[in-house]
Amino acid sequence: MNNLISAGIIGCGHLGRMHLKNIREIEKRNPLIKLAGIYDIDTNGIKALSEEWGVKYFTNLPEFLGAVNAVFIVTPTTTHFEIARETISAGIHTFIEKPVTETLEEAEELEKINRDGIIVQVGHIERFNPAILSVEKYTLAPLFIETHRLAQFNPRGTDVSVIKDLMIHDIDIILNLVKSGVKSIEANGVGVLTDTIDIANTRINFENGCVANITASRVSLKKMRKMRIFQKNAYVSIDFLNNTSEVFRLTDNSDTNIFSMPVELNGKSYKIAYEKPVVDISNAMKYEEELFFNSILNNQEPEVTLHDGKVALEIAGMILKKIEENWSKIK
């Protein structure tokens, strides 16, 4: 087990402040973790944060990196690669908010320079949403997955398309669930309020036969973050926004689940059992931060690896390429 973790945050905008609040709470409970400093190019803003939270601030990046052994990169996506290359090269454990980098080539370069003993985790926070954690006890073998991730317009995050901004959450979860190579992709999308794609739909066909239909929009009137999983003898519904999940499954007649309906299939008696798993409401961001720290302390692979982040980015890039090809045909 390693010694004290001296953590730092690079980028103290909206998301960086959330990490700051959480890490302050984590260090109160774990004497092995200390928030050693924060860094941002906004000198005035970082000074105010320093006073508010009682944490040391840095305006010189090399000086900051010399004071920490673990960092959270919470800056615009376009800056992830340059910063992460520097932190990983310096032997600093690195948490990178999603998407991991702007381009696939950059993610591949980070993989090349990463070395044993350096923990690199990517911030795919929805992996730790309480609703999806509540169905971990079930054996999930998806045959068809449908997701809708709809959001109201927010200028923050529009430096990338809706695929890399929102859809990538579901891409990462689906890849983790299906665990199969991608056979083909179909996709369409349009820009509505920005110069990048604001609403998109894609159909991913996996080599094992599973199909995923994914819709993402950041120009919707109402918010929605739902996933529906269909598999042999079961249907699972996950509501990431409202922290709820439901499971419908076909069981034999010996099942005593009181929330069930008898049904006859091919001359045999079964029950359609309904279950609403208990959702342990928790802070998904704080949980992923704690897992990052635990990976460092125990020198073990993080829950969302650099490779996971790279593959999710690769699929997002393939989707975007398909959409651009369709655009070119109608122009």
C-alpha cells in the first residue's frame, strides 16, 4: 500500500468545484488523502476558491505538479491530452474527465506513455449511477438495448458534439455490458443551435448479435436519461435521472415472488416476476473519486481504465464519421 495521497485539481470551473467539494469531504474521512492544491489559469477565480475552501492555489503548473502525486484533470476536452501527457510522464496518478481526449490518436499516445504503477482513470460517471448499480446482482446478457439521453440546452460542453458530450456516457456503459466487438454502425444527426451535432441517433450492431439503439439530444424541452435492456427471459429498465430501476423476468412456477403474474407458454406454467431493486442513493461523482483513490492505495486497475476511455472515444468517432458521411450526401 502506498503512502499519503497528495491530490490536486487542474481546472476549477463548474465541474472542478464539484470535485473540490467532494475531495474536501473525502479527506475528512480518510487520513491517507490530502487535497494539496488547485490550479487554474483564471488567477482571480482560483484565489477566491482558495480562500473559500482553505486550500493552496498555484498559478505555475510545474510548481503545482511538484506538490502532488495525484491529479484530477477537469479542463476543456481540447486541453486534456497536453495536460495528461505531462502528468503521466511525471509519474502522477491521473483522473481525466470524459471524453478522455479530443482525438483517438491522442488517447492512443497516452496509452503508449502510461506505465505500470501509474493509475489513470477516466471520468465516465454514469458507470456509478445508483440506478445501474442496483441491477448488478442480476446476470445481464443484452440482446437489444435502447437508450434516450435528452438534455436542455446548456452552452457548457458545446466545445464537442452531443456524441462526445452526452452519448458517450451510454456508449461506455453499453460497451461494458455487451463486451463484444462492434460489427457495424449506422448513425444520423444534425446541428440545431451549434456548429456541431446537437441531436443524434445511432444503431450499433455487435459481433455477438446484440443491437444497441442510442439517442442523445441537448436541445430537448425535458430531461431524460433512460436505458432499456432486453435479453432472454428478462427486461430491465434503468432511469439514471430519477435513480430507479425495474426488472421483469420470466421464472418457473416455483418462484414465490408475490409481484408476479402466471402465464402459460408452450404448455408449461411460468410467472412473469416484477422486481423494483432497492437503489442505494449515493453521490456518483464522490464514489468514482473514492474508487480512484482506492486504486492508487491498493495499486490496482481502476474501474474505468484509460483503455475503456479510448474505446468509448473510438466508437464515438465512428458514429460522428457516419453522421458526417450522411451530411455530405444531402448537401
